[in-house]
Amino acid sequence: MELPELVAPLPSVPPGEDLPAVSRLMHERQMKAATVIHEGKFLGLITEASLAQVPGSGSAQIPCAQDVMITDIERVPVSMPVLAAAQLMRTRRLAYLALLDDEDQFVGIVTLRRVLFEVMDELGLKVDNLERELMADGPGG
């Protein structure tokens, strides 16, 4: 499987969207994150954790998406192998990667969970194949 096939179907919001609306959208779609997109460009990511850090309703101004979005999301090409993505996420302790196509256009977000499940599936298949090979070889070779 390729990285683009692992893209999480996250909702998108404009940078000026108020946070109660973002929170409702994420809740309705049962998603833990939303992308912030402006004119087709990926600006950042809003997660449940970033929403939880917003000060209470005593604030005079309600923050919007661009005020709490995470902007330091690692951007990688869609051609990156899944195993390389897993290694990058592990070494840099990343939960998300933003995929970009050959023209640097945003394709989507890949989550650590989806990447790890794919790596585990691939490893499971390799183990199954090795077991079959070993079991097929009877006594005496």
C-alpha cells in the first residue's frame, strides 16, 4: 500500500472558522483532527489536544482556527515509502504527516496509527509467508 491510500478523511475548515464550529464539525464527523485550508493550500492542523488548550469562555474574543492550528506539520512527498514514513515519524516523534504531490499541492494527512497498522500488516504477511515456506519443507529437505 502507498502513503496516499492511508490519508485520513479529515474535515477541512477555513482559517477564520470559529472554534465552536470546528469542535462541532469534528464531533459530528467523529474525528480527532481537522485541516485548516485556505485557497487550496494546507495551513495547519487542529487536533482535540489543541482545542483543549483554548482558554475558557471568559475570554473577550473567541479564537478562530488559525489561532490554535498546529503549523509545524512535517510535509513529505506522496512517493515516500510507508516504511520510511514510519521511521521518520518514530525518530522525530510525529503523530501526523502532510502529504504533498509532485506540484507541492496538499493531498492529505497521514496519521501515525494508520502508518503503523500498515507496517504491522506488511510484517504479518512476511511472517505468514516465512512460516509457509518453512512448513512446506518436509523432513529430509
